[in-house]
Amino acid sequence: MPDGATLPNASARIAELLATLLPGARVGSFVAGEVVEGTGERLDLTNPADGRVFLSYADAGPAVVDAAMRAARQAQRQWWGMTAAARGRAMWEVARLIRQHADALAELETLSAGKPIRDTRGEVAKVAEMFEYYGGWADKLHGEVIPVPTSHLNYTRPEPHGVVVQITPWNAPVFTAGWQIAPAICAGNAAVLKPSELTPLTSLALGALIDRAEGIPRGLVSVLAGAGPSTGAAAVSHPETRLVVFVGSAEAGAAIAAAAARNIVPSLLELGGKSANIVFADADIPRALIGAQAAIFGGAGQSCVAGSRLLVERSIHAEFVERLARAAAHIPFGQPTDPATQIGPINNRRQFDRITGMVDEAARAGARIATGGGCPEALHRTGGFFYAPTILDAVSPNAAIAREEVFGPVLAVLPFDTEEEAITLANATPFGLAGAVWTGAVGRAHRVAAGVRAGTFWINSYKTINVASPFGGFGRSGFGRSSGREALAAYTQAKSVWVETAAQPGVAFGYVG
């Protein structure tokens, strides 16, 4: 492939897709049904498959944020005033529009974010499923009657926060947008979403489709195209903000939560992970080998739940690593538009350089590169941010590569001797997002699942998630849950209502004049 050969076709095709998905095919913030130009500095969008800029847009800035927040507050009042059944029907209409435009959304995600088309097609389908699932919940949210020891009728009402600000990352833009917006509006809130400045296009398209749906008030969902320090900060600190949701790194999450707390605004954080994938000698080894590849190499490792630490029982360690390295070298790897590709490029140059630096540091510290370790020679000429599936063996449990999130297709392998040691190693990081165990022993499987500190844990499987199941982390991986029925608790507040029912209530204080 000649250098940059994907650029003209990608740029032209992105323009065509935007023409079908965004009003006027312009790129800016989507506010109250219109694309609004930003007022800040120009931000470039780069094609991860060839490393070249294909589009630029202006950072939204505080004035656009203010317009979005005011529109959201007005729309939220209208939305909450509708019947719950009507809100549910509107959400199902959103799902129908997503399915109708699924091919365009998936292709736009692939071209602009570098995710393989085989992945983006599945993720867009899941976004539609999210709106269907929460659309079904809309008329099933209700409070309780509390048996208080007085003559009062006491009942609770789940009520929305109001305007929710949601900040999402670049690794799965459209999936993460749907994952956050659907439960928020199901609970009666309005959502102002600020996607990563590197990958705003599919979030903007999703916002436009939501706005088209019959029954959705104009402005209920706005999407801000801009950078975190400017546009994101303005949204978090805006006086209309009632809840802040952040998906991304622990460092950024801590700063955003602190900024929200200064205004006494709660936050919901879904942060990083350094998840342990544990393989015992009695496991179904062929299945475990496939599972280990999917755990770390799916999405080019750019996943918060990636199984980036492989803990293997010592008696099978050497053979397992050898077989895994042979298999990893044959995973289809290349252009994300090719339906056969399973691993595409890293999303951006900065992340590519971070991965390279961490692998080089691990090698200098004594880790053995069993396979991978850089951009394959065949893909150098593309200019894309391709990083080969990489396995590091002989990794020290105290090494940075064993404790810090890489967010790339890099697997650190550590041997263990006992069940207790495996659990100890699994818990030897401040993160607690996910984990897995592969074993034929039922009792051991459940003991390990109970012993590992993680919000999601798989037994003889990896990376299966569903909108109906709660998702979130322990420790440095964040707090709150962003799916399932549990997410609705995060997006609502309980109001307690007391009604006096006694014909002659006792007077506990004061006088009747």
C-alpha cells in the first residue's frame, strides 16, 4: 500500500457520511437541534490508519456550553412533565433510528476512530439495544411506601437530577455515548455530552439522531465538540449542572470529581483498570488461549476492562506463553475498514508513543518480549498508529507494566504457584475494574471470584458485558454503576413525602390560636 493511500477515500467518505447524519454536514457542537460553531482554537482530527489530519473544527468554548445547558434545562422540564410511557416510546423511536442508520454510524466510527468495522457494527447494534432496554424501564421506575411508626403515609419518589454532564473517551466513542445517555434520559434527566476532542463525530451523529426522534424535546441531548480543559471544564462548573459523569483515566477523573465537588455536585466515575486474567492448570486450555487473546487484543487493547495481566499457574506457564505467542502472531491485523481485520491501529499518536515507551521500559527492566513489540514492518509505510499484539514474559509483579494501565495490545505475564498467590497478585494494583478465572474446579472458580477485588468478574469467559448487567469498578477504577437497574439509582434522587392521615393528629409542639 503506498504511503497515505487511505487518506483521500477516508476524507471523502467521512464527508459523505456526515452529510447524511449531521444537519448541514458541518462539524461543531450539536445544540438544540443545530450545529453550532465553536469560538475557541482549531482542533484537528487525525485518521489513525494513516496518521494524517482529515478535518478540523473550532473548540466550543463557554458560550456554546451555556447555550447547551440552558436548552437542556428547558427540555428537561418538558421531558419530566411527559408520562413515563411516552418517554419510553420516544426512546424506542431513538433505537429505531439508530438501527436505520447503523451502517453509516459504524463506518463513520471506523474511519474516524480507527476501530475495526467488525467491532463497530456490533457496538452500534448495542447502542440501539441500550435505548430499547432503558425505554422499557421508563414506566417501571417507582418509589415505595414506608411503614413508618406514625399516622403518616410516607412514600418515596425517584426524581431526576436535572441536567447531567457526561464526558466520554476516545476508545469507544459511540458505544460509550449510548451507554451514558440512555439511562440518564430514562430517569428523566437531560444530557449534555462532551466526547473526546479526538473522536467527536459519531457522538455528534448520535445526538442528531436522538433529536430527530418523535417525542424527544429539542435540546434534551446536546453534544459539545471541544477540549477538556476549556469546554469540558466549563460544562462541569456550569451552574445548571446537577450530576457529572466521567469515563476515562483515574487522574482526569479525580480532577473532574474535585471540580464538581466544589459546587456540591455529585459525580459518577468509570475509570481505568489493570485486570487480571487467571489461568489454572486444570482449565480448558484451548478455550483459555482464545479467551486470553480476546481479553487483551480485542480493540487493540484500548479497553478499560482489558485483561492486561495474565496470571498462569507455573506448571503450564512456559507452554501456555509459547502457544499464546504463536497464536497472537496470526491474528488478522491491519486496516480497520477490512472486515477481516481484528486488530486496527491505536487511536492517536500520543497513546502510541506511551505504549512504545512502556514496552521499551519493561524490556530494559528484564521482561522478555515473546512476540510483538512495535509497529509491524509491513504497516510502517501507512503512517498509521499500528502496534503489534505484544506479550511480555518474565515480568516482575512490581514492574510498572504489571501495575499501570497501558491501554494498548500489551500483555504482561506472571506465573503463580497457589490459588492464594493468584488472588494476591490479582489484587496487587490500586485498580479494581474486572478480572477472570479459567479453571475446571467449580469451588475454586467461586472462591477466586469472591477473592478478587473487581466490579466485574468472569468465570471461564472474558469481556462479556450487557446493558442489563451493572458495570463499574472498585478502588481506583471509580465508583457508581453505569448500566443495569443500578445505573438508574445513580441517575435519580429519592424524595421522601409525608402525608398526615389521622383525623385528629396529635399536636407535639405549639398552640392553636
